[in-house]
Amino acid sequence: MPLLRNDRKAILALEDGSVFEGFAFAGDGESLGEVVFNTAMTGYQEVLTDPSYKGQMVVMTYPLVGNYGVNDEDMESAGLHLEGFIIKEYQPHPSNWRMTKTLKTFLENAGKIGIDGIDTRALTRKLRLSGAMKGILSTHPSKIDELLEKVRAYPGLVGRDLVREVSCDHPYLWKNGAVQASAIPKKKTAAQPRVVVLDCGVKYNILRLLEQNGCEVVVVPAASTGAQILSYAPDGVLLSNGPGDPSALPYIVEAARDIIGKMPVFGICLGHQIIGQAVGGATEKLKFGHHGINQPVKNLDTGRVEITSQNHGFVVVPESVEGKAQKSFTNLNDHTSEGMKLANAMSVQYHPEAAPGPRDTEYLFADFVARMKFSKENVL
């Protein structure tokens, strides 16, 4: 940390009264959110643009951030969704042949606060022991008591529907690696399988991999009903990742019930939790969540251990889906459920599309396509 710097002083105050002092390397003002830590050593741009972080402020455990800047290819959505970015040391002079802007510029263009100079090891240890906490970032830290009142009045994530804040407003076609402005034909015009993606906060790499696996990709808002989804004549439906409490989304659960059994369904992260509820299961909040690219998961069919990218604070309660769905993956750190399968549906709690993260489980997209092809040839 430089001895002299021009950045404004800033603080992070937690609901338990803890205060961490640092510097605002980007942005100005105040921001509230649930504070979580991410253990990835790289991929901060993908973290920043992942809609699943809506309502949260992210602490990066890797100490040096910003050294390769930001580029146009690694976006996981059209913008930034997290509420604040907390790091140990910002690197103001990045070097990478793909970069188009600095991390500071990227955050400020989106109106987000970035704070460094924080003891992120101490902060991560506190969150690890006490659990994720509500927090407030402020670049005007003179009145600590007032900031603590604000953070304690903040509602947090439990019971809140944040999906509506990150989902698309209108259906669109994803083609050639980008959103297309052209109208979506209600009926398929190509021989390739059509997948309708229910956008609960979908990451672009999910759409990229569906297209790379030969699918025609139609994306619809999270508020779409089962009938509206079926009106596009899909060969399969993907329920995407997204932010917030899955138990606050009964309208999505109802849509899932309307389509499960009619065609193959693939749920990723929040989509996994939606499927769990659709078959009668329940979800619960984790103490501090899984956020990173190094989570070991065991495939219960093959016995193989795969390293996965994860970002979730809620999980399906395994006992609640016994006899309704078969457990297919388990987390080797805390033994939480990482996947389920039904006769015509599959779901995983982790992110097989990675971005960032290892590509150990990318094969699941090919498995989903194979399910769709099989269902076309056989009655489910």
C-alpha cells in the first residue's frame, strides 16, 4: 500500500458494528448490500458483471486486483449488478493486450464504489466465522452511528425478489454470440434444437455455450408463464442463474411446474433451486455461501471429482426432495446438494459455464442437447 495517495478515505461498516477503513479508488457516495467473499484468483470482470451478485458487495480474497484491466469479450451481462467492490490493493496501471479500460473507469461508468486498503484477510475471516453480513460502503465516513443505523435497517436478501431487477424486459434471440434485434419466430425455422432460456439473471456464457452446442437460443423474461414459454415451441428449457432468495419466486416455480414433464429442462444455480421447489422441496440460506472457482464437487454417477465455479448463498434442502428427485452431485467441502436429476430434468447448483472458472463440467451442455435429441425420438 503506498504511503501517500490522493484517493478519498472510505469505510465499510457491518451490521455487527465492525468498521474497516480504506480508500475509495472508484466511485463516490454510499452503497448498501450483503457482504460476501469470493476466493477466485482471477476473473474479477466476470464477477462484476454476473447478475447473481445483485444485492451483494463482493470481497475478493486475492490481494491484487485490476492488473489486467477490463475488456469487451469477458462481459457476462450488459452491465454491473453488484452493490460494491472491496479489495486489498488496486492496481492502477494494468497491462493486457485485450484491455479497453481500467477497473476504476469500469466501476465509475456504472456508478459503483470500489474500495481498497481494506484488511481483506481479517474481513474474510469475520464473514467465515460469523456468516455473510449486511454492510454499507461510504466515501463520507464522518458519522459512523448514522451509517450503522442505515445498515441495520437494510432488509437484506431473505424474502426479496431481486430477479425482476436483473431479468430482461422483452424476449430476444441470441445468435452469433450477441443479442439480436430481429423478431423471434414463434415456430422453429431451423433443424437445430430450440432452447428457451428463462432469464433470471442469465450469464452470457450460458448462452454462448448453448449456441456452440448447436442450439437456437431464445431468451424470455423471468416473469414469463409456462404457457408463454411453451408458445415458442421449444425442444428444451433452461432455467438460469440469478440473485436473491429462491423462496421469494413462486411465479417462477409455477412456470417450472408447467413445463417439467413436457420436455427436457436444465436448471443452473437459481434454476436448480427453482426445480427443487417445483417438485415440492425447500431451500435454505447458507452461512456464508459459495463464491469462487475452486469448489470440489463429486459426480455421484461416475465417482469423478470435478472442480467447479460457484456463486450462491442458498441451497436446496436434500431431505425435502427425497423420493422426488435423485441427488446427482455433492459438495465435498460441506456436503450440500450440488445437483439433481429427474426423468426429464437435470439441474446443478454450480456454474458449468464457468466464466470465470475451470471447465471441468462444461460437458453438461452437451448432455442437455443429447436429452433434447433423445426426447424428440422417444416419448418422455
